[in-house]
Amino acid sequence: MTTETVPLDRRHRRRLETIEEVLDHAVAIMTTDGVAGLSLGEIARRMGIRTPSLYVYFPSKHALYDALFARGAREIGQVVSDESAKLLADLDKRPQRSIEEVLLDAAAVFVRWAVEHPAYTQLLYWRPVPGFQPSAESFAPAIAMVEASKQRFEELQRRGLIRAGASIEEVQRDWVVLMTGVVTRQLANEPQAGFDKGRFTSALSALIDMFAHHYGAQPSTRTRGSRHARQR
């Protein structure tokens, strides 16, 4: 029995490894040529195989995009989840932290990841591929991330950092608009600048100040200059 199942396990493992290799090459191509510039022929060339061999793993180009969407959504979802847990744990230790400090930390983590992973960002937050829509299964991690973010804002509201009358649905909506807006402008205008030197990412602290002023429970006593200094 053992000798019959091991070869199957090895084939399955090799299949998964090949799929990951295909996705790695796809991300590298999209990073340099844009999401719409993804070429199955170029993936095959880099892997040293014939293009039709890729259809063993992905029945269509949209199926490949779907797998890439799922992978990117899982990765950024995990990043946001880890940051949220760290943020709340830090608040347990330092409950005096201002809403600006807390939100700037959360924003910086998301925006940095998005700027440093432009291929995934284009696929997740833009519509660069005509006719492509992620499957429900691939979209599920993105939905889970939004729900986790809403729960984070609910917890901040419970702790008195978000004003009691604020609608969490609106807080989450405006947060997404703010985050993706900064990322989009940065990638569209200065894709090579990076998070630390970007003209639009450098505005993140001031934008968080405005967001916090609108949704925060009470004004912060910290100066804007000190937050700028910390971000840089």
C-alpha cells in the first residue's frame, strides 16, 4: 500500500511546485510588463517548456489570473491580519497612543506592501484585464480582509479612539479610498520611487491626520511635525 501511494504523493507535490513556479514567473513578468502584458509564451520560455504544457495546470489565461489574484489576496490579507494583531496588542501595553499613531502604523504596512508588489496591486485593486473577474473562491480572502479591517475599526471604536457615532461601514469605505488612492497615484506617477521616497507615499502622514480628525474620538495633542519625523 505504501509503495503505491508514495509515487502519487510525489506527483501531486511536483504538480504544486510547478504551479508555484508558473505563478512566480507570471508575477515577475507582470512586474516589468504590467498585468495586461502577461504572456503564457514568455512563461513557457522561462521554464523551458512548450506553451501548451501550461494548460495542464491552468486551462486558460484567465484561470492563471484567478490563481494570481487568490495568491495576492492571501498575502496582503495575512500582512494586514498580522499588523492588526500587533496593533491591538501594542494598544494593550500603551493605551495612551493617539489614533493618528495607530492608523499611520497600519497604513504604512499596507501601502508599503502594495507599492512593493505592483503586479498584485494592479490585479487586486485595478481592472487591467478586460473580461477578467476573480472567482468567488479567489475573492474570498479579499472579503475576509475587509471584514477583519472592519473588526479592527470596531475595536478601536470600543476603545474610544474612533468616535462613538461614526459608522464603521463609512470608516472602512473611506479608509479603502484613502489607502488605494495613495497607492494608485504612487504607482501611476513614480513606480520606481518606492515607499520611503515617493511623492505620494510621503503624504500619508498628513492624510492620516485628516482621516483621524474626521473620525477620531478627540483631537490629538501630538504635533504634525513629530509624526512626519517618525514616518521618515
